[in-house]
Amino acid sequence: MKKTHFIVIFSIFISFIFAQSITVSGRVADASTGEMLIGVNIISGTDGTITNSEGFYQLTIPIGSEVEFLYIGYEDQKIIPSNSVLNVQLRNKPIESLPVIVEATRAIEGVTPIAFSTLTQEEIAQHYSTEDVPMILASEPGVHAYSESGNGTGYSYVSIRGFDQSRIAVMVDGVPLNDNESHQVYWVDHGDILSDAKDVQIQRGVGNSLYGSSAFGGSINIQTQIASENETYKISSTYGSFNTSKLSLSYKSGKRISNDISLSARLSTIESDGYRDFHNSKQKSLSMGIEYRQPNITNQLRMNLGYENTDLVWDGIAKADIHDKIRRRESYKGYTDDFLQQIYSLNTRWKINDLYQLTNTAYIVRGKGYYESQKDGVDWYSYNLDVNDQFDDVVEDTMTTDLLQRKWIVNSYLGTVPTFTILSERLRIDIGSEFRYYQGDHFGEISDFTDSTLIDEFGNSWYTYYKYLGMKSTMTSFVHTSFMPIEYFTLMVDVQLQSHDWEFNQKKIGHAPGHKLNALWTFINPRVGIMAHISPNLNAFIHYGKAQKEPADNQIIEADDFTKDPKYAAAEMVENYEAGLHYNNAIYAFNINAYLIDFKNEQLKNIDVAQEGEYEYFAADLTQHTGIEFDANYIINDAIDVSANGTVASNVFSAGLLEGNSLPTTPNMLMNTVVGYKTNFFRAHLKLKYVGQQFLDVDNIGLIDPYLLTDVSVTTNWRNIEGKVMINNVFNILYETYGYGYTYDSEYFSYFWPGATRSYNASLNYTF
């Protein structure tokens, strides 16, 4: 009976829908020649179609709705059909000139011949609550992320195409974020920065990055927004599992001051105990911006302050404990990381005339902080404690004490990136440079001794047991060219010249020998790509790029361990080959690309199990990263949309004794699927994430098993209030995200970083 009722009601519903609709058909032709046009986009609301090989189309639409006809190289037309036959003639127009509204480092759909994706403001809001940036980026093709804490707060890491974040160029509003010495990115210093983000563009491979750290695996470019249409105040609060919370206050001036001036400000605090014990994190951030606009010139002044205090442990969880719900969380008091970073930047854009434009990014970045850890039973020799030279080295090595250790870094770097752009209808040339100077003061302090002799010597004061100064001057010059020799065909050619002048000065304290080191690296990096418009909906590209990178400081010398001598470390180099296709219309879009990256002199690292937070480096002559990536979106109707992306990858040693073995901790497959449902006041998302198999070591003995995560989020709006509830890892699976393994005395040991079990958080945003 119920089934019969359903059929009747459904039939009435369908009849009602079609009674309100009309099927429109016709042909689309060139207004000048009368030639039928193939592949014209015809759109009405969320429905659409394209013309066939004879220029014919047919589309069912609601009565009275507007139909839009779109075709590259022709003027758009919008028509409300008066009957079921609608023949259209489109007028030809010159192909649009190359865009000038974006920086040369930003990729443009249909113009820039590289693989990339862009997280929009809406997509960021969909995924983000309190997590570090990498955890949100992991929804994009080829991107993998994990966190030390297990729940996405505190220390988090991102990789693209199997390249860790020290080989990914990261920028915020054009300011390079990679550390000048280690090349790492410390996301924990930038708490809640995604609340300010206008979008995040992720370029995969060598890409379009023209300055900053060399992009091997890719680049990440975060753009924040100052201007807004209306004046708004916003209060945001989040609370969730593992005692995770966020409170944020923000303001945008809109046009309150004037049409030419905009202000923005945000104050945030994020706290979490972490999924793992002793992995709590506190992040505080303050951002302020002012934008001044004139008809031909815009200036944006920004300040971003980030403070963090984070506990973490460098050790993983033993294999025997990783599948125990209690023991996989157990840990101990390890390191405390305490750091304050300040970023000040000025972005200027000057449109000199229709042909010339000048942009510049000037920045100053300052940082100060330390790692703190308790050391028990350490010898005097390793900490230069025989300050009066009373004991023989052998004796000093047998004398022990407990102590509190702090490893300090006080650093700063400043730079400017002027770029001059020449733009004509078919040609864009960007000529630019970056000048950057870095200085980092490193020193170690110890106190709280338990040895009576040391207590008498130092009391409660801090003793400096090592100190060194690192300096680096970087100069980059680049020329970026986009040229349309014929319609529907774009050629991109880049040349980058980069020079790094590095100095290292170690102070002679105790056993430290006082090393004085310097090096000069000069690289020339060419790139070339071709974009072809096969049809109005289909583009294809090929790309070749070369990138080189100087060694990190700790690959040359471990300056806080004076027992080790400096060693030679070669510059790394990649050559990136790829090709791809992009198709889209009003209803769906699809991208697919294949890549091959040869990596020479890759510096790999094993965790030093004897020293917390330290690594042992070794070089691989040649490794190879290959894969196929795809990205698809489909709008089913006004309420439902589906998106999916994935990567099938092979990251292997391609020479030497390890040839054919997979590189450690690089997944062989990544898949993401998101199903969205929305009404005027309600949005829901179901998210599936699959991460494939990973090896723990270069011999491919230990494994991280594949895992599939299911997350759900629901957002609702009522007047000025928005509420959101998120459930992560709905099915409460036990999984591991990272790890390491080694053989000792013929026995293999493996350790893992656990991912969080099922967790919840709820957010409330009030805008007025």
C-alpha cells in the first residue's frame, strides 16, 4: 500500500514538474559566416548542454527562465525563449588578452600549462574548524598530511607528490614562509590563518613558482582578503573532542571609512590537548590589514603575529601498542616548543597604463623562540660543563647531571619582490627579482642542575653551552612569458636565475671548534609549457620544468653537536615532465594529468633513535616520482553536488642498491570524495578519504596499512547566526599516519604516529 501511494505521489510530482517546463531546441551559428558552431555551452540555471556536430541543441527548462549561450571567441547571449524553437547567431569577438589581474606566480585556468587546484573561500569554510593548514589542503589532488598530535593541531606536515614540505614553496600574500635554514614550514606559527584566506592555490610539480624556496613537489600560495563590501563584526567559537577549542574575533570595515580605504583585523586563540598524551598546543594569532585604493594604484599593508606553545614527542608508538585504544595514546613529557613569529608586508600594484604594470611585495619576518626539554643523567662533556677546564675529557665524559635544556633561535629576514609586467593582446611578459637577507642567532642554554658542583658554579642562572650565527643572502631574477602566437594556443616560457650566499660562524665554547663555513650556490632553472584549446570546453597542456635547491644547514653541519664535523651535501635537482587535459561545462568538470619527476641527489633522512628530534641524512643518487592525478566535479541539481579527486603514484629509488624500492612514507594512492547537499539555510557534506600503503624504511620491510576515513559536517544558518557540527572518523577506525622502522641486532622495530579515533566539534559564528 505504501509503495502504491509513493508511485502515485511521485507520478503527480513528475507531471507537475514537466507541466511547468518547456523543451527548447534549435541551432547556433556564426552571425558573419552562417557556419554552425560545435560545442557551444547552453546554460539555464543548473541545467545545460552543448551543440552537436551540426550546431543543434535541445534543452528542457522551466517556463520563463533565461538561457545563456557561451562560446570562446564569441559574444555571450542571454535569451528568454518565447516558444520551443530558438535559433541563435553569435557574433565573433577578438579573443581576450592574457589576464593581468593576477601575479605571475598564480596559475590561470585555460592559460597556465601546469597542474593546479584552488581551494575557494567556500571550500575552506566547508572543511576548516581548528586544524592546521596541511590537514585542510589534504582534500586536494596529490596532497597528503599528518599531525604529531593525531587530531590535526600542533605540529602538522604536508607533502605533494611524495615531496615533503621542505621541498614545497609556501607563500602568504607573496611572502615566502619556508625557513631559510631548514627549508621547513612551521604551520603551528600561523594559527587560524585560514579564517582570513580568500583562497589557497596549490600548484603540483615545479609549477609556476618564480621566487622563494624552490618548488620541487609543488607550491602553496595563500591569499588573504582585506576589503569587503559591508562592515562586519564576527565572533566565532568552536569546541570539540580532546578539549579542543577556538575563539576568534574579527572585523572588516567595508566602506565605512571611505570607498578607497578598507580595514580588517582578527584575534584568535586555539587550544587542544591533542589525541596523543602530552601533545597539547596553544596558538594565538593577531592579523591586521589596511588597503588603500586609487584608480591605478593599490597598497595593502599587513601585520600577522603568531605565538605558539606546543608539547610534542618525537617518538612513535610501538607496533605492539598501535592497535590498542588506550596504549596508542600514551606518551611522556618530551619537548615544549615556544615561538613567536611576526610578519609585516606591503603589497603594491600600480597600473601605469594599459600596457605596463608594476607590482612589489616588501616584507620583514622576525622570530624568537626555543625548544625546551628535561635531560636526565647527561654527561658534562656533551654540554661543555667543565668551564674551568679542571677535568680530562675522559673523566668529563663519565660525570653526569640532570638539567633543563633550551635551544634558542632568534632570527629575521627581509626582502622585496619587484615585478614589471608588459601586457599586449597576445603577449604577457613579467620581469622580476627577489632580494632577501636572512640572519639566525642560535644558542643553547641549560639550567636546573642536580650536580652540587654545577649548582655552586651557576646557581639558578642559565649557562650558554653552544652558539652560532647563520646568514644567507638570496637573489633571484626571473622572466615569465605567456604568448599566444595563434588563437586558442598559449606558449609559456620561464627562466629563473637564483643565487644563495651562505655563511656559518660557530663560537668557540669548550669543545666546540669554532667552525667558519661559507658557500655560494647559483642555479639556472628553465621552464616551458604549451596550452592548447582543443574545443571551447577542452584544454590540453604539456610542461617541462627544472628546479634546484641548496642543502639545508643541518645537512652540512649539526652545529649543536660539536662532536660531528661538517660534511659535503650536494644541491638537489629535479626535472619535471607532465601533460594533462581539462574539460568543463556548466554541469561538470574533469581534469586528468600524468607526471614524471627525476630527482637527483635527494637528501633522505632516518630518525636518529638515540637523539630525540635528530635525523641521520644520506643521499640517493636518483629517485623518480611518477603518477596520474584526476579531479572531477558534478552538479547533479540545485541541491546536490559531488566532487572526487585522486592520485595513483610510484615514488621509487631509480638507481643504486635500492633501485626499485619505494621511498619511505609516501602513499601509493590518495583518493578524496565529497558529496554535498544544500538548501537555503542548510548544508551537509559527506567526505571520504582513502590513503594507500606506505613503507616505513628504504628496505621496504615495515608497512603503514591503507586506511579509509569518513567525515560528516552539517552547517545551518539562521539570520546572522551560523552553526556547524563536524564528526571526523565516523566509523571510529584505528589507523596510522606516519612512522619509521629500523633493524637492530637482527631484529626489526617499527613505530607509528596514530590518527585520532572518532571526534566531534561544534562551531557557532555570529556576524553583525
